[in-house]
Amino acid sequence: MLALGPNSEPFFKAIRDGLQILGYVDGRNIRLEYRSAEGDSRLLADVAAELVRLKVDLIVASLTPAAIAAKQATNDIPIVMAGVGDPIGTGLIASLAGPGSNVTGTAGFGAELGGKGVELIREVLPSARHVAVLANVTDPFTKSFLTHIEHGGRTVGMEVYPIMLRPGDEFDAAFEDIGSKRIRAVIIQPTLFRQRAAELALKYGLVSFSISRGIPRAGGLMSYSANQSDTFRESTLYVDKILKGSKPAELPVTQPNKFELVINMNTAKALGLAIPPALLARADEVIE
């Protein structure tokens, strides 16, 4: 398994649990190899190459950069995507119905949900006219992500201010820049997320949003995303089919149909925000 995020254990656990439901037990009838770039996309090529050298039967990859690194490392070993964003636009697959290569699995609606974030920010902060976006310059998914956010901004009359960063960059200068421009909201791309981002957003009094529920759980304000655990577990169905002889090119890619809004009320109180009752009623999880 190949992951990018700084905390890959939820991904590993969900895949492991999903496989166990299907009768695969690590160390008994399957051997799982865990590899993570720990949030540093520069390490992905080497980590993916290591899995290829091990001659694994297939690779399960979480997040777009990890899936792309796996595909660049091998055209032969099957690759199962676990909630990867914009797989068509990034060239991972030809189409959802016919992937056409050694890649299949579950795709996410991450780019589209970025646009939804602008709408949610407007609901929470009707007076906001600008939103900053911490965007990952190394992530092929970023172009689509920003396109949808900018479209969402035009729809609700908000100007989008992208700040391009690399995963290893410090956040302090970026947040100082946001604060100097009196911007009151920030969207954080998941492949850039670290605890420090949530801390700085609170320090500068910013409404923070992400398409990863890791943000509100770390002290950010809110997220809107697919149910990640369900998406990861659904990816194990592809693992099962491939191990039983199915070809990735012939397995249609699926997309999530359940999305969750998470709001951190402790952060809302710290920011002095009154969350609209209608928005709270729509929330799937309220952190208090």
C-alpha cells in the first residue's frame, strides 16, 4: 500500500479491515507491505519504486500524487486507487467506465468539493469577499482543484487568492500574507495539510475549510468530503476482484455517493462565529 499523507494509519487500517471482511488476513493468506511518504511528495517516486522491486501483486494508492507515482513506476502491476481525485484529468485512467490501463479503483469528487467549500464559507461568513487557497504546486490534482474553487468564487461573488506551496514549506509566511490582506477565510488542500495549518488559521482568525475531515479534527472550522473510510473499504473490493483474476482495465471506476459535513464548534466559538442553525442541522458531525 502506498500513501502520501502525514498520517497514513487511517488509510492502512481501513484497507486492512476491509480485506479482513473479505477473508484476507495479513500474515495468513495475504502479506501487506505498508509504505508512506509521510506528507513529502518528493519521496513518492522512491517509495513506489521500492514496492515494484518487491514484486508485489498489486498496489493500493491513496491521494492523487501517490497513484501517479505508482503508475509512473509500473505499467504491469495493477494499481487500485483509494479515493483519488480527478483520475481522468491527471491521466491515470481513460474514463470511469473503461480505465484502459493497469489502474482502477475508487475516485473522489475532491475538485468539485473545493468549489462547495466557497459556498459553505459564504454561509458562515456572509460578509467575506475574498478567500485564500493553500494549494500544492507539486500535486497534479491542483489545477482541477483551483478551477472549481475559482468557479465557486465567481458563483457567490468571492475573489480567490491562491498561494502556491510545496509540502515541505513552512506555513508562517503564507498566513502572514493572508493576514496582511485582511482575508478572512482559507481553503487548505489535503496534500498540504499539517496540524500547523489549523493552528495558524485560528491564530489569524480565519475560517478554515478543507475537503479532508482532518482539518476540523485538528482545530480547523469545517470540512465537506466523501466518507473516507467507506471509500477506502470499497477499494478492497477491487483488490479482491484483481487477486481473483479480473483485469484493472476492465473494472469500471466508482465514485462516492455519500458526503459528510463536519463542523468544529469549539473553533467557531474561538472565532466568535455564530454558525447558522440551518447549516448545523445539515452537519453529519459536530465537534464540541
